[in-house]
Amino acid sequence: MSVDSVLPARRLPNVVALASALDVIPESVVIFGMDDVILFANKAAEALYGHPVNAAQGRNINDFLAMRHPHGLDEMKRLLLDTGEWSGECFRRSAMGMELKIGLDWTLARDDQGTPSFVVERSRDLTRVDEIAVQFRIASHRYENIFQAMAASFWELDFSGVRRMIGELMQAGISDLASHFHTDDAWIEEALRNTIVLDVNEKTVEMFGAESREAMIGGHVEAAWPKQSRHLFADALLCAIRREPRLSAETVLTRLDGTPFNALFTVCWPPGHEGKGSVLVGVIDISDRKRSEAELIASEARYRELFQAMSMGLLHLDTRRLWQIFNRLKQEGVADLRAHLESYPHLLQEAMEATVVAEVNVAAMALYRAASANDLVGKTVKSLWTPKGMKTFIRALESGYYLLPGFEEETEQLRLDGTTMAVHLSFNPSPALRAQGRLLVGLIDISERVAAEASLSELKKSFAHHTRLALLGEMTASISHEINQPLSAIMTYSAAGRRLLERAVVDTEKLLFIHDNIVADARRAADVITRTRRMATGKDADKVAVQVVTLVEEALRFVDHELKSNSVTIEKIFADEGGRVAVDPVQLQQVIVNLAINAIQEMQKVPHCKRLLQVRTGTKGDGVVIAVEDRGLGIQPENLSRLFETFFTTKTAGLGMGLAICKQIVEAHGGKLIATNTGSGALFETTLPRVP
Ligand code: ADP
């Protein structure tokens, strides 16, 4: 139906009929007069521009839709009047204010006299079309880029030849295609030869070692498919027949020079390709991944071997939950973990329960006396810690919390049978393992060593005791002399007292003097006995702060007799009366007596006139020094380094224990014992920390 025949010159009498006719047209139709006033617009125009028809009618179309044309409206109209129509593109604005690109077709209607009476306009939105075109361009560019630039090899293959072959099989009545594909090698080979390369990307050229794309295009794919992988080609065919969209598998393909490589093969039938009989194939070279996987497996295996073969007990702990606790505490801003654990002791339990044994080696099983790994694996470490070991556990937690590099400590662990063992526990986590929440803990059973150490120290104690007794034996003469002196004095005083009492007039004053002296001498004798008993029993007293002079003086009283009987002159030089030391007096006296007796024994080798024992005390810095110097022959230079070794002696009846024990006692008091030659004899210098 021609618009000319329906519409009258200026008015539109049959508007309703016309509108209902034009409304069904999906294209926008607007009729406007030669004065550009809109006379009619259909539903599609309403939808395109967004203005209701009644709002448009009577408006100047160019103003109403903000018409814009690159060459101007006048030029458009001139052409319309000249030729009766105009077609082209312009810009208009929609009711929403959006600039639209519009494709326009104007047809000029004339009346019977040929006078232009109105214009019928058909228009459509080109904005979207443009957008789609741009998107399409971008997409195809992107595809092109991906196709060319991806690290993957892409092939576009023509499958139509294979399709034909499959069709022939079906016509021949072969219904079980799957078993046919997998059994008839010749058929598959032919199918490979019938699979023609339509296109490949540059990566394919590189990956398969071809000369160029062009050299590959038009060829077939048989060379790329080694015999061992043909079953996958068969699977791909089956996949196509079943209309499955894609198939992906790891396989082995061959380069054109025949070298095989591990490949991830993907074939897909992209939408739109079905009818064309072409498929897209993607190939990724995974030889590197395979190699690193193989290396990983090998290193895992090596790790596992090592893990089991280590003679040290190894616990592999899963600390992921522990790290959740740590992270929570860090978020709460806990900077001092130890203080926090003291305030919230339940956290310690929580931390132990959050640390789970993931793996143990044979040595660890033996350590904990576990019958099987499962006795430990999956359990938390809570049952392995004793209350005594808790300090270590806290320090280990701190080491993790503050990301300290390593940890080692001697501690105690509980075996599964409830007995305890002394262990050396260590770990040295790498940041990577830490991040994974894995911790490898090494354990060495040191129970035997600890027990041996304990018995050694017992042995040393008993040796010390025996040397003390030996020393006392050597000093018996001194002791008896010391006791004899007050006893004979007491006897003398008693006799004198008796004589006084027998007189007619008793001299009370004299008697009281005698009595006081008896008491004083009795006390001296008692003192000697007490000291000797203390030394003999070897009972270690507590440390007390004493004047070093008092200490030395008392000790020297034990050797009084030895000095005299060996004609040794003693010279005491006590420089500083104020020097005080905190010591076990019995032990320290043992040292001084020992040194003095050694000195006296050494001086037996020199003439009487030369025998001088000098004992000096004084302070040096923070220390108090006791020097015992003799005028003997001195220490043989080759013996200087061995002097303090246990059982080292140059004497026929010597024990070789004295100096070793002296050194041990002095060092246990935080001091030092040094032996030197003075040129005129030996000097033994004991330095002890000074106390206020
Ligand atoms: P012992 O007296 O039983 O030999 P010690 O351990 O007391 O054991 O002394 C070890 C050795 O050190 C002595 O045998 C002696 O050779 C040497 N020695 C100790 N004191 C002196 C000293 N004052 N002068 C020279 N040598 C000494």
C-alpha cells in the first residue's frame, strides 16, 4: 500500500486506520509536513525516540529531536525536493537525552498537482549497530591476538574428510564406532591423514618445529600423533559424534622431527563451526611441568627416605590451627606473648591442642615407645609435654610468634607408656614451611647422657669426699697437735687451779682467770673437732658471706703442724681486710689446705733455708684473690696444661685428684684457679667474686 494513495494532501483523515496499519511495522515511521511539523508517528518511532506520539504531534521534527547532520538540513531538503527522496545518516536526541545515530529514508509525497505535501520518514537506530561492530572488531582482534600470541599452539582443522569416513562406516552398518576406532589402527591413520590443517598460529610453528605457517596449512596431522596417543584421537572423534562440546587430556604428541613431548591437548567444536566441519585444537607443552612434577615426586621420595632414615627422631607437625591463634593474638595487638599466656593460661592448652602430629619417623616412634605411627599421628602434642617441659613449650611458642629463625633446648617429654625422657629438641623452620603451617621438629634422646652426667657428678662428689678424707689423713698430725695444745693447756690450768684451791686462802681472782682460760681452750679444742668433723663428713654447707682473711686464717690452722715439721716459714700478707666472698667455707678451706700442702710437699725437695710459703689475700677489680706461692722447684713446663686434669700426678703415692677438685670447687663458686711459675717456685692464684 502506497502512502501517497492513503494520505490526503495536508490532513490525515483516516488516521486511526492508518495508525493501526503503520503500528505493526517494526521500523520507525514518522510523517511530517513541508513545514516540518510532525503529523504522525508510529509505535516503533515512539519506542525509538522515547516520546509519546501525542507529545510529538504538532512539533517541529527537527527541533523536537535536535536533528543534526554533517552537511546541514538545507542540503538534505534540497536533495529531497530535487529527487523525491533522501537516505543517509544523521544524529538525533532521544527523550532520555541520548545522542542517537539514525539511519534515515525520506520519501516526498506530492499532491495531484505535483506540489510537495508531506514527507514519510523511515528511520532506525544505528548506534547499537555501531557498538556491535566495534565489539565484534575488538573480539575478533582479541581472538586473533589470542590465537597468535598465546603460549598455546592452536590449530583450526578441517574434519569434513573424517566426517565422510564416519558416514561411510555407518552406512556399512558399523554401529559400535568406539571399538572400531580403538581397534582399527589403519582407519585411524587414514582419519589422521584426512584431518587437514586450515590454520595454525605462530606458536604451533615454534612448538612443532615447522618451517612456517604456510608450510603447515593444507597438510594433515598424522605426523603430530604418535602411535601411543592415537586412542586420544579416537576419543576426540567419539566426542564429536556425541556432540560433546570439548575434550581435554594429557597426552604425548610429536614434533615434526619425531621427538615426543608431553602435551595438554584440547579439542573443541566452537558454536558456528559445526556446519563447517572444522574444529579448534589447542596444545600446551607441559614437558616442563611434567619434569618439575617428576622432580617434585623424586624430591618428595628423597625427603621421605631421609625422614625415615634419620637416626634422630623427627616429628612433622601441622601448625595451621596454631597460626590461626597466633594471627588472632596479633590482630588483638598482643606484643608480649609470655605475659599474655600468664594472664590467660587456657591459651597454652589451646596452643597445644592446635598443634597436631602429622607424621613421625621410625626413630621418633622408638623414642616415644609407640607401637605404630598411628599411636602418634593425628594426636595433638598435649600428651607429649610434661609440666617440667612447659617452660620449653612456651619458649618454642615465642620463637614461632616472633618468627625467630631457630630453636633448640634440652627438655623433658612424656613417652606413651607414661615414663619421661630427657630430649634435645630443635627446629629450624624455613619461612616457606612456616607459611604452610608445617614444622619439622628434631628430637634426640639424651636421657642416658643426662643420667651419665648425674652419676659423673655423684662420682666427682664422692671423689671429693675421699680426697678430703685423704687430706685429713695427711693432716692428722696437725689436727691432733691443734687439739693437744688446748687440751694440755686445760690440763696445766686445771692442775694450777687445784693447787690454788689447796691453799688456805683461796685467791678467787686467780682462780677465775684460770677458769676462763680453761673455758677458752676447751672452746678452741671443740672448734677444731667441729671443723674436722665438717671436713670429714663432706657435708656441703650453704654459701655464706665471709671475710677472706678469716677464711684463710682458719684454713691455715689445719696445716700448722705440717709447716713446722717441714721447717717451712709462713708469710701471710693480707692486703685488704675488707674483701668478702660468698662461699661454702668448708669447700674453700679444702682448696686452701690442698694448695698449701702441695706447696709444702714441693718444698721438701729444696733445702730448709729456702722453704717459704707466702699466702696473700687482696682485691682485684670485682674479685678477691687468694695467692699461695712457694719456693719449690716450680711446675714442669710440660705439666702446666695437665695440672688440673683428674688423676694427673707426679707423686708416687699421689692421687692426682687434689687440683682437679680445687678447680671444680672454685669454678662452682664463679671463680678461677690459675697456676703459674714465678721463677722461684709455683704460684696458685684463686680469684673469687667479691660480695659487699
Ligand atoms: P697430687 O698431689 O695427688 O699429685 P694434685 O692434683 O694436688 O694431686 O697435684 C697434681 C700435680 O701437680 C702434682 O703431682 C704435682 O706434680 C703438681 N703440683 C701441684 N702443686 C704443685 C706445686 N706447688 N709446685 C709444683 N708442682 C705442683
